[in-house]
Amino acid sequence: MKFFIAELFKSLEESNVRYAVLRNYESLPEKPADSDYFDLDLIVSSKDYERYRSVVHNVAAKHEASIIKEFSRSYVKHIRVVKLLESHYVAVQLDAHIKGQGWHGYYYLHENEILENRKKYNNIYVVSDFHKALINWLDKLLWGGYIKDKYRNDIQNIMKSHVKLLENFLAKVLPEKEKKDLSKIVTIGNLNDSVPFRGRLIAGIRRLSIKQYSLATFFWTADFYYRELILRIKPPGLKVIFKKDNSHSNKIFDDLKTIVLGESLYLTCQKYPSTSFKRIYTILRKQGLVAIISSRLVDNNYQAFEMCLSESNHRNEVIGHILSRYKKERLFGATVVYIAN
């Protein structure tokens, strides 16, 4: 996807789309070497989003790549792009963050502040060093209650050089003593010690968002919970049910893992009954892939796709069928495709 990514950034600038890459931009347009899949996080101006989306579709078409999935949360819009090379698939998920950075519809950084401070890195717009460190610290802390090891050293090294900016931000969301304590932890202490501050940071971010964007925050939070409900009714993951567990089902599953990009699970007929619905649903809700072996389910489905094993190139046809079904909008539930292999 190197050439697609390179042209995408060139076209975004030519189309006057305001954007900035949030993280992992050092290797671009190549995929980060330490990542299992290509997941590109950008902040995109809300006013420019439709133009951004048009650019993505046009550049994908030019490079004979396919848009196989689009879905939205209140704060980020996902577009998954896939290209078939000679014998394998490559994919990238473009995650365009809009409005800014926050938690459950409450924002601590507005998109305008981030974009006004962006900079150029190898002819690509990226966020400022301080914003990169702040976002990488707070993202997992607020949403998951932990610090991501991958960014730990980078966060502290940057914050040591931007103590005043850090203190100015913390002063907006915490009392004076807690501001000083947390500033020391983030710059010279153990970042894990910042986790107990999570509840107080969330409370402060709520107050800050309501104070700065009172009416907008009401609509942002309502939109957040509405869209999260929709994603629970219509999970963006993919479930494929094969008739048999054999080399063909395993190979198709391996190919799909490079396309779907989330967590994956392969269940034989022995494992399927004992696997909880909650585990399967969680994977599908988080954009993942679940494959199930069940001759009964396939035989009872009139839409099952007949896989002709005598054709050497038939696997790509099967995957094409799966992706065409995956792309279609559903009324409820995750996409389910039946394969009579």
C-alpha cells in the first residue's frame, strides 16, 4: 500500500484537506515495522471530511484498491482499503478522528487546536510533539485504564521538554496540588502511577468540555452513545461459517486476517459449542473476524457459497464473494457468510 498512501497524502494537500497524522508516522508511507497490521490514525477537520472521503475513494480507485468497509463512531470515521497483489491481499484501515480528542463525547483537545499546531514530517502533516505525547498518554489511560508500553518512553521524553505546556493543560482539569503531582509523575516518575488519576482526569475533562463547548458537548455526548448503540446492534466484524475444516478453510481464514485487521478466532466444530457468545460478540463488535466450522449451519443455509476446489484461482473468487457481502449494509447483526467448502 506504499504507493497508495504516498499519493493519498499528496492528494489531500492538493485538495486543501486539513489533516495531521496522530502517531506511528516515522515509517510512512511504509507500514510500521513493529505493527501486525496497517492502521493509520489521522485528525481530519470536520469541515473537510467529505472532501477527505472523496480523495480516499478516488485514490483507491486509481490504485485498483477496494473500499470494503466504512463505519462511524461519533469521534472517528473508519475506511478500510484492500488491494489484491499477485498472490495475497494487503490492507490499511484509515481512522479519521474528527472534532478532536476526548472521552465519551467530552473533549480535552479541539480539532482546531491540534491542526493549528501541526507540523511537516517528510512532507506529511503530523501533530505537534506535545500533542502526540498528550494523546498517546491519555488515549489508553482514559479509555482503558492503562499506559501503552510502546509509547511510554516517547511520552516521557517529550513531556520533559514541554513541562510548561503539560502544566498548562493539567491546570485546566485538576486542582493545583494534583496538577503538580501528576506533572512530576508524567515527566520523571513511573507513568503507571498516573493511572489512579484516571477518574479525576475524566471529571476534569467533563468540566472543561462543558465550560468551553457547553451546547456542543450536549450533542457530542448524545451522538456518542447513539452511535455506540448502533455499533452494538450492527457489529462491524465478520463471521464466516465453513462446512469443513480443511486446508482451504484455513487458507481463506489466513487471507481474511490480513484484510479484517482486528482480533481473529477460528473455531472447529469441537470448540464452537464451548465458546461463549460473549467472546464471539466482543470480537465482532471490535471489528474482528470469527470463523466457525459447522456443516449443519451451512447445509441449512440456502445462500451458502459453493466452493469449487478444482479451480486453482477459486480462493480469490471466494474471498471476493465474502468481501462483497461484508461491504453491504445490514439491518442488524454482524455480517455472516456461509461457505460450502
